[in-house]
Amino acid sequence: MTAHNFNQAISPLEKGLGAMTHEFTCASIAALKWNILREDVSLPVAVLYEDNLLHNLQWMQEFITRYGVKLAPHGKTTMAPKLFQMQLQNGAWGITLATAQQTEVAYAHGVRRVLMANQLVGKENLAKIGRLLADPTFDFYCLVDSSENIAQLGAFFAERSLRLSVLIELGTKGGRAGVRDSAALTRLIGELANWKGVLALCGIEVYEGVLSTETEIKEFLQRAIQATTQLAHDHLFDRTPVILSGAGSAWYDVVAESFSIADLGIPLEVVLRPGCYLTHDVGAYQAAHLDIQNRNPIAAQMKSSLKPALCLWAYVQSIPEAGHAIVGTSFQNPFRNPGHLLE
Amino acid sequence: MTAHNFNQAISPLEKGLGAMTHEFTCASIAALKWNILREDVSLPVAVLYEDNLLHNLQWMQEFITRYGVKLAPHGKTTMAPKLFQMQLQNGAWGITLATAQQTEVAYAHGVRRVLMANQLVGKENLAKIGRLLADPTFDFYCLVDSSENIAQLGAFFAERSLRLSVLIELGTKGGRAGVRDSAALTRLIGELANWKGVLALCGIEVYEGVLSTETEIKEFLQRAIQATTQLAHDHLFDRTPVILSGAGSAWYDVVAESFSIADLGIPLEVVLRPGCYLTHDVGAYQAAHLDIQNRNPIAAQMKSSLKPALCLWAYVQSIPEAGHAIVGTSFQNPFRNPGHLLE
């Protein structure tokens, strides 16, 4: 599928637009030169600051370069293809996404390497990915954590003579998805053996963000390193280098440190997947970033910090009593997560 | 503005669609006869059950008819113009909305009476409403709770020779917007007097949903009745009948009961604004509806209850340990509010 409708008309009936009495295309809207302080836009509106975006892109590029690791920023954070392109132009190895539909959108906008950090399930989702894999330049990885899912994927892609690259997801008890123990891992490997040439085992994936302490996270990362070492020893990987991927936006430094110093004796591609570094914030991720600068030697050496690049503008619609303003943000609580957008 | 683009093409790149490899219009999608159990749609998908929607429409129509009150269901709940039309065809007096932009969308889809249950602020928002008021068949009301806002509205609409209908919002300490006490109300009335012929005072509005007990709510409703009586006595209303409006989805029965038995000695139009009765749920609003049936004489007499009409379908993508399924709902937590969508 090609992105034939990117410059489709934007109507005044769409949410969050301004001084429009008729349709415009994206390209022609820029020429209107909307100015928020002149109230040309009907608030609430979210604004991205280009300078700070570029600063954050460069910060992360330096960080991953100094660790010699790869970056596949999670695209669900923004789901904005123009930002995906900025990330790819600033050193990202690929884009991480959550669903087949997000993958289809990214592909239509030119992204040619996607790590789908989820299991691929559902007839239409498999069909979507199958259509994209017909393009030999499209490099796609998804996660597996059950033999049932592996059998479904194997049957579907074998029938279409396609090859699907998968990473085994490891998980922790009470967490999200992912293989819990070595017995389950052995069952998975057994099922994968039935689909040689159809499902290519390319590496191991973890998401450490469900754990709350550095100690727990480091133990989990060691488990991933051991599993990767064992599977490599057994010659079970179909890709060189083997992919070892982890990291949300709060602990990517610990993952970079643990995975980059691990010596598995095989060529390894460590892929980090933080998404929130690009827009950053002045709340939860500012606090997480301070933690990173305090504990990580490379982040500590770097001369600057991530900067908040997203700002929400809204009208105060009422100040019904002293110290109590009602702000029309259009969200139930925009300040809840991932942190205060406004200072 | 006319709704010239309602049948615009829907692309496979839009979220939550199914077996599409190219663009379709809304009208032609129906002919595809998608079936969820045949997995024709890429989950997650929200489904509305027409039978239950119609049942709920009829239930609410009977309720308001028996109380002799009017219904302006809050449209932000669904923001679905086809549902607005179903509500208007089943006895609704108008549609309640939260913003000028929502009002513009509703107008473009044929809605000709809107109660905007918020203050109207911001240059482009005033301009939007100004454009709509050029249509003499469009009946629009918004809330005021400060003399500053009244002065802004007065100046803007006077300059354009337009007349804006307003309701005074009363509020409670620590709650949302709204006039807190009689001194503030007096200041408001003073400012309104400067804009005779421009701003038409049409009634009083409250939102009782910020309070938590029936006793507090009844006291607040009595305050609204007293304020309405006083302003009517002073001949300050520019509309007959005077509008007295309240009620979210949890306490509309108490508002109906309190306002309908109040004898103010003037023609009164009581307007209720619940939004969630239409789709209902099996969580918070099911519990609220049981409370209503337990305490309200008319709801108790009615032979049936509201029925859940919205269902979210999603894939289980992993069962990594016994009793622990990971479901791809596309929301951080769809079950948080307004209640469990799935049983």
C-alpha cells in the first residue's frame, strides 16, 4: 500500500484546529502562519518545539553511539510518521511499534524496519503483515511467547511462502507477556523447530519496565543474557548478529550498560526501545532522566539533559474561587501520565 | 458550514479497521458485511448493539415524559452525530456539548439546538459560534460564571449584531466552574445588565456530579431553585419559559424529582443532560442505575432497566501464566472508567 492520501483535505470539523472556514491540506495550513498568542487556533492545542526535539534526538544519538547499541524508539508514543523520519535520520536503526495496524501506517510512510514489540495475533493482523512482507526491503520482527501462537504463525506464513522473523519474549511473574521459565522456553523452541525456513528466530526480547527496582531489573537482564547465550550455543538463531532487545523510557541506561558489557562470544545487536525521550516532559520522565544521569556513567559525562519538547496550551475558562482554575484541556487529566505537561 | 465531507473515503491506515486493502466510503463499508467472529476486523473494535441502543432511548424517553422534563443528552459521551440524530428522533429537546468545536460538528450534522455546558472563551471559539448564530434556526446556549467573560462575550457579539443566549452556572466550593455565592451572582447580574439585547439570560445551570451524597445534591438543587426564583422575581430572564438545567448520568433522577416538583410560579423548562444512558455499561453506570431504580419512584415503576449497548472486542495475545491474560485493548485501561466494558 502506498501513502496516497497524506495530503488529503483537513476539514474545520476535525478536532483541535483553528481559523479555518473551509478545508485545507496540511501543506497549505503552514502558509496560514497560525500564532497561538494571537489566538488563531482553537485551544486546546499540543505544540512541539523543534529545537528541543532536535536536541533530544542528538542527545540519544550520542548516548547509543557511545554504548555501541542500536535504537528502535517506540513509535506508539507519538504515532507521528514525520517524527519517525526524524528519528531514522538521526541514527535510529528502526521503529518499534505495538500493532499490525501501526506497522501498516509506518510502512506507508516509508519506514522499512519495524520491531513490533507484541505478539502477532488475529487473521486480519497476520494478513496485513503478510502483505507488507511481500516487499523484500521490509525488515520486520515480532514477538512470540507461546507454542500455540507459533503454530498459527507458522501455518499462515508457510501457506504464503513467506518468512517471518521472530524474537522470543521473556517475561517476569505477574508482569506482561513473555516466557516465564526455562520449561516454557523449551516448549517454544520445540514448536519453532517445526517451522524451519518459515519462522526465523532472530533474538530475545524483554521489557523491564514492569519491574520496580534496579536489582530486579539487572537480574532479569542477566536471565535474558543467559537465555541468549544458551540458544546461541545450541545454534538455534537464524540471524547474525543475534538481536537482544529491551528498554522502555525509564531504564534504558541500565539495559544499555548490562547488555553492552555482556560477552556472549557471538555477534550481538543490542536494540533499545525508549519512546519518550523525543518529546520528554517535566514530570515522570524528567524524574526518570535525573535518575539516569545520577546512576549512568555515560549519561553523567554528557554535557546536557533531555528537554521538554511538547507543550499543551489551553484556555482558563473559569476561576470560580481563589486558587482554583478550570482549564479546558479536553482530557480528563492530561497531567496524570506521563507527567505534568505544563509547569 | 455544510457537512460536505461525511462520505469521504476511509483508508486502511485509519485505526481499528479490518479487511480493507484500499479506501472505502462509509456507505460501501456496510456492504462488506464484516463479521467479528469471522475475524474480518482487526481487533480491538468497539461494537454498538442497535437493539439495546433503541431500548435505552425508549427507556429515557419514557422517564422524561413521565416527569414532564426535557432531555439534552451530553453528546461528548459518544461524539457520534448518527447517535445524536437517534436521540433527537427519540424525544431529545437538544444536544449538550462541551466545546465550540463539538458544536460546529453537531451543527454540520443537522443538530439545531445545543446547550454548551461550558463557558465560551477564546477568539476562534467565539468566531465559530458567531458564524453558527447567523442561522436564525440555530438555538444555542452557553454558560457564564464571571463578569470578565460576560464583558468579552458582550463586546464580541454586540460588534457583530448577534444575540447570545446564556445560562448562569452555579457551582459548589471545591467543584468545577460556576458561581459560588450570592455576592458573585450579584456581580454577574450587574455585568449582564450592560449587555441588554446582546446577551439574553435564559436560565440557570448546575452540574451536581461533583458532589457525592444525595443530601448535598438536594441542597445544591434547592440553591438553584432559589436563585431562579429570585432572578425571575426581579424580571431578569429574557426567555419564557426559563431554563433550569442539571444532571449528569448518575443523579438525573434526583434532579428530575427536585426540579419538577419545585413550584416557582413561572413557566419553567427543566433540561436534564445525562449522556451515558445511551450506551450504558456493566460497571459504574450499572451501579448508578441500580441506585436510581432503588430511590426513584418512576424508575422503580418502569418495567425495565437500561441495557449495556457497547462492547469492546479484543484479542488475547498471551497467557503467560495461569489466570493471567494479556489482552490487546489499545487502551491503557479501558476498564477504569466508566466501568467494565466486558464482563
